[in-house]
Amino acid sequence: MTDLYKNVEQYVFDSFRRAGRVPEILHALRTLYWLEKLRPDPDEALRIASISHDIERAFRQKDVKEIVKKPGGLTNKEYFEKHEGRGTKIIGDYLEKQSAKKELVNRVKMLVSRHERGGNEDQNLLKDADSIGFFEVYVAGKATAEMVSYIGENETKKKIDFMYNRITSNEVKKIVKKWYNSAIADLSLS
Ligand SMILES: [Fe+2]
């Protein structure tokens, strides 16, 4: 593990802690865990992007909080552009302050900038690892109830469907299928 990675991890954890978003720390760790399962021995940029991809949530501004509350808010283009775009800027600025190599900074930014929607092979890899980390921490961890109380049943179902349907790898779909099915079953019972 490089010193740069360790610094990023500390920065991400401190930022989430300060924002009172402790489950995001677990989600970041599980995203990295799954990424390493899907691609053993990933490069440093993939590891840094995995741990920091949701950093925007530690610095969420009012406009994004408002978008999230609108119908379809968590799955629309406006949300993805702001969530991915601001996260990219935050982690890019942090890495520059750490005097990271330009090539690494650009690669991390490229990865975080499409972690929700995917794109090239590595962006898809991060997106898929993020989906497993989402199901494992927020869905199987029963945080669905919290999501329902915040955005309602319909929007929660939309988000869960999106996080499942966006997965590129069939292997990853198989891993999350049981969590997806039970979450959908729970939602239709309530
Ligand atoms: Fe995530």
C-alpha cells in the first residue's frame, strides 16, 4: 500500500466522519474489496478511485440535496453529473495538493467521473464494484428502510433497480441477485 493511497483513505474517512456519514466509510471499503476481487492487483488509481468515488457525499451542497428529493432524483442525469463531477473535482484537487503525478490524477478523475454511469472497461469495473458495495452495505445491511423514509418507496425501488440494471458483468449480477430479490420482495410487502 502506498503512502499516497493511505493519505487518500484517511482524508476520505475523516471527511465522511465529519459529515456524519459513517456507512459511507464501510461502503467505500467494500467497493475497494470487491474491485480487488474482480481485478486482483489493481493499479493505484483504481484503488484510490474505489475508496474516494463517493467523496461528494461528504461535501454535499444544498442543490444536490434538493435534486435527490425530487422524483427520480437519485437516478437522473442532473444528479449523476453533479455527484460524479463534484467528486472528481474534490479528489483531483486533493491529489494535486499531495503532489501526485499528473498521469495518476487524470486517471483517478477519469474513473470517478463515470463511476455511476460507466463507460470504458475500467469505469465499468468501478461501477460494478460500487453496485456490489451498494447492495451489500445499504441494501443487505437493511439501510433500505432509511432510504424509504427519506425518498419514499417508489424512489427507493427505482434506485435499487438502477443499481442492479447498470451492472455490466454477469458474474457481478450473480453476486448481488439475492440481495436485489430480497430488497424488492421487502418493498412490495410494505
Ligand atoms: Fe458508491
